[in-house]
Amino acid sequence: MALNGILGNAMSGLQASQLGMRSVSNNIANINTPGYARTKVDLEARSAGGMGMGVQVAGVTRVADVFLQAASLRAGSDAARATKSADMLDRLQSQFGGTNDAGSLYGRLVKAFESLGSAAVDPAERVARLSAASDLQSFFDESARLSAEVRAMRDEADRRIGDGVERINEILVEMQSLNTQAQTLNASGSDTTGAVNRQSELLDELSGLIDIRSEVQPDGRLFLRTENGSALLDNSRLQLNYLPSGTGAYGADYARITAVVSASGATVDLTSAIRSGELRALMDLRDVEMPAIGAQLAEFTSGTADALNGAHNNSVSYPPPETLTGRNTGLLAGDLLDGTGNATLAVVASNGELVNRIDLEFTGAGFTVNGNAGTTVNDLVNELNAALGGDGNAAFSGGRLVINATGPDTGLASVQDEANPSDLGGGRGFSHFFGLNDVISSARPGFFDTGLGTGTPLGTGAGEEMTFRVSTPDGRSATEITIAADQATLGDFVNALNDPATGMGGFGTWAVSSGGALNFTPSSTYASYDFDLVEDTSIRGDTGLSLSQIFGVGDAARMSRAEAYSVRTDLRSNASALAFSQLDIDGASAPGDLVLTEGDGRGGQALYDAFSTSRQFDGAGAFAGGSATLQEYGARLSGDVGTRAARAERAADAALSVKQAADTKRKDVEGVNMDEELSNMILFQQAYNASARMIQASEEMSDILMNLGR
């Protein structure tokens, strides 16, 4: 029996050494495999009846620390989120450039105004004027390109979200399969390290997409949850659903990330549960960062266009234009004109002599044209026609005021009264408000001071509606509210918006400003909520414009303005059409007086001065509304994009440092150490050799005993 014991002990030693060598060889083979954790053979003494019976393998253990793994996964999620944000913002910042870059948006603006300044010094120099017009167009082209780039990056982020969701589903399917394998192997006492190592690799990849935490079950399965506790994989598996919109358009209604529980079929919203990882970065870029930059860009571009138009409308070319064609104001012929101040419209001969003057006074309750009172746009047209007589005519259609000079070799010009300039809304004078002599044209409203009061007929059709979505600070939809847009007056529409039961009165207040702007102010309780326009089916009369476009309600109406501007086509080809002169007219000026001279550069100087003249900007993105020059706002915009990129880069560097530290700590425990494995290999090899020698010795002893018996 003693020899049998020796042989049994030696055989157990051989088997243990073989398993140890297999573990060592597997560790060495996977020394460079990401996510692999080394394994070790757990040995324990075998005994029976108090006597030693060799050695047995208690199991093959994967060397891992669940706390270090959890820290590594969290750090991986944060690093993926930060690096994705930094990457995309850096790409966008490189498109915007810096204030010292001549090819940047700001650099083009500076060059355009420098060209205007040079042209104003010598207004008779036609090449300088054409150069100024070309440089202005270059600025607005660049603004449109950057806005399109912002939209393209929103679309890219949206598509990447879809790709990420698809990959998450693939990982969860494989994890569920591995859970089944691990459960089966665990039940039979078999080695589960292969399945567990693959789970670890998938966990590392998954943590880069979303924030997760794992829970190992007693039966060997691995349950997954997001950091806020939403289950991804337990006894059932979630199937995530997301359909990319296919557009980066401002105001796009992006879908939510939902999930279907495989066992019950129930649907849950996971969007707000995702708080880190690449998907969180992409959602923040698409929904927060890019729209903010787009809004600031649109406000800057619109402010530039409006400042130039303000100067150009108070100036005139030499000779003056025969026709003044206004912008689409969104007004109807029956709308009331509630302005203040004075302006003069003049018919001027090609030699600069005054032919006819028309004095307009806006009283706050209407207006007078050469002393004849009126209240509506239609009244204005009628009174202008009466005052022009045979010298011209006026018409209003599709939201546009058009005035023609019909006399031979005559043209039109408008000028503000210096002592009491007219203001029809937002500080814009008569010609500026109607856009009669705009240098920068646009097919849509560039500002939203409509000049309309609450008593104005709304002018929409039956059944037209506006739908708003109210979202919680974490992005969940709280409610959708549909407002009937076929009200009788603007005041009735505002009342419908403010209705606490059927409107938005429970969340804040809508009001019409003195300049005719429609603004929403959320109550303090809902200050951090989002209020988005989802749909607008309204059309105001014959303008072709919706209420949201006219009043600037929603992202689409405001942010898309950056792509809407261009220098008037005729000004780009005809240098003399730029309004570089101004009328010399006062209360005593009469027909026959010289009121316009060639070589006058005051209009050009006014255009140049627009660069450094303070004006009001609406709040946009991270910028609060307030007074600033174009120079200041442009530099601030360029700096903001750069600051966002730099801040994201610093966050990425910090997150990567934390990840590296967490991974190093984890690798110190889980990683394969070649020296240690080679040392173990020698030990197992020596133990194997010793066990083999014991078997050989027991055989020799057995042979001796057998020979003694013969």
C-alpha cells in the first residue's frame, strides 16, 4: 500500500504541474491581449483518513480585483467622453481659426471693413468699391460655410450615436451568450476563465461607449447596469433602439435612445440614463455644444448684416437708384405701423438736385406723410403714392414695400432726421425697417423686432398650429403642447400661448416687446428646462413666412440665418451702386436744391464705422444679450470656440491621466509579468520532473519486491 501511495502522490503532482504549465503558457501567450487577466492554479493538499494523499487542483482562478476593474471602467467611460468631445471641438475650432488668422471668419470681417475704409477715402475709386463688395461677400460665404460645417458635425454625431447603439447591442448579445457558457461551466466545476476574460474585453469596449457597472453572480453570470442603475443585462437583455435622423439641421427633432426588454417587451427610455462614454459626448455635442456655437454664429452674422444695412439705408449711391425694393418684412397690408421719429424720402435728379421731398413722421399711434395721417401699411402706400404724384409710385405685396421713381433721370433716397430719427422697431428707421436699400440681402427675416402690436390681426389660416416640446434638464420629454395659430389677433395668440391649462402658462410667460419681438421667459421653477418648437404649420397671409420665422421662435428660425445672407447681386457687379453718399437735406430744402454730390464719402464712412459702433445683440448660446461692437462680438465668438476646444482638451488630458493611473493599478494586479511567469514555469517544470522521478523510483522499488518473491 505504501508504494501505491507514493505512486498516487506522484501522479497527482504530475497532473497539478501540467495544469500549472498550461496556465503559465496561456498567460504568456496573452501577455499583449487587451483586457486579459492572468490566471493561476489554486493547489491544496489532498488527504484521506488524516493521511496525505498528494495534491489536488482546487481550481483555476482569474486574478482580478473587482474594485480596480470598476474604477478602470469608470475612468474608461470618462476618458472616451472627454476625448470624443475634444476631437470634434478641435476639428471645429480649426475651421473657425483665430483672430490673427486672415482666412478666419474674424479675419475676413476685418479685411472687409478695411476695404470699406479704403473705398470711403476715395469714393470715386470703382475698383476699391468692388473689392469691398467682394470682401463682404467672402465674409458671408465663410459664415455660411461654418454654419454648414456645424450642421454636418451634428449629423456626424447623430450617425455615430446610431453606430454606437448598434455596437452596444452586439456586445450585449455576446455577453448574454457568454453568461450562458459561464453558468454551465461553473455548474460543472469547469474552468470559466476563457469566458470571463472575453467578458472583460467586451466590458472594456462597452465602457468606452456608455458608463456601466458590472455585478458577478454566484452562478458565474455577469449582470450589467448603467451607472445610474438602469439594467442592461440581467436575467433579460435590453435591445437598444435608435434611428438617426439623417440631418444636422437646426431645430431637428432627434429621436431618443430607447430599449426593449427581451423578456417582457416593455420599452424604456435610456437617453438620460447614459451619463458618460462616447455616446454621452456625442449627444452633448449634437444637442448642446454645436447648437450653442451655431446660435452665436447666426447672431454675429445677422448683427453684421443688420449694422451694414442700417448704414446703407441711410445713404445713397450716385446717381441714386430708380427703384427701392424692400425685404420680406412678414407684414400684411392691414398691419398697424406703431413707430416714432422722422425720416425723409426724396426723389433726386441724376445731377443731384431735389425733385420731390416726402416727410414722414411716426407718432406712436400711426404716422403722417407730408402731414396726411395714416395707421396701416396700406395707408402708407396710399399716402406715398399721393405724395409722389407723377414722380413715382409705391406698392406693397408679399411683405415687401417697393418704391419706384418714374420721372426721367431720377432716383430715390432716404435719410433719417438727425434730431429725431425714425424708429419702427428695434431702433431701425423707415428705410432700414423695410429694407429699401439693403446692402446685404436675405430671403428670411434677419431680425425679429416686427413692429407689430398685440392688436394686429394675426393673418394666419384656419387649423394652423404650433407645437412645442418641454424637456427636463436631463433631456426627458415632459410634455408636448399644441397651440392654435389661427387666432384673430397677435394678442389673442399670446393669450393662447400663456393659457395655463392648454398653453405654456404653467412654465413661463410669452410677451410682445415694444419693438414687436415675441419673447418667452420661463418661470424660476423651469429655468433649466428646454422649450423647443417641434412643428409650425402657420403661414402669415401672402408673405410665405411662418409665425416662427417672423418672430424667431425656435432654433431653425434663428440659427439658420447664418446661411441666408449675401451681398446684393447688383452691388457686386456695379461699383457705383454702393451707397457711399448721403443726402444734404434739411427743413428748408426745396425742389431744385443740390442735395446729392458725387465724391461724397460719408455713406462709405458710415459703413466702415459700423465695425466699431456698439449695437444690441440678442442672447445666443452661451452669450447673454447686450451691447457690443461687431469687432468685440466677432473676437468673442472666435475666442469662445477656441475656449471650448481648449477646455475639452484639458478635460481629455485629465481623464486620460486618470484612466492611465487606473489601468496601471489594474494591470499591476491582473497583468501578466513575464519574469514571474518564467519563474513559475521553472517551478512547475521542476515539480513535474520530481514527480516523474518519484514514479520511476516507485516502479524500481516495485520491481525489487517482485524479484524478491521469485
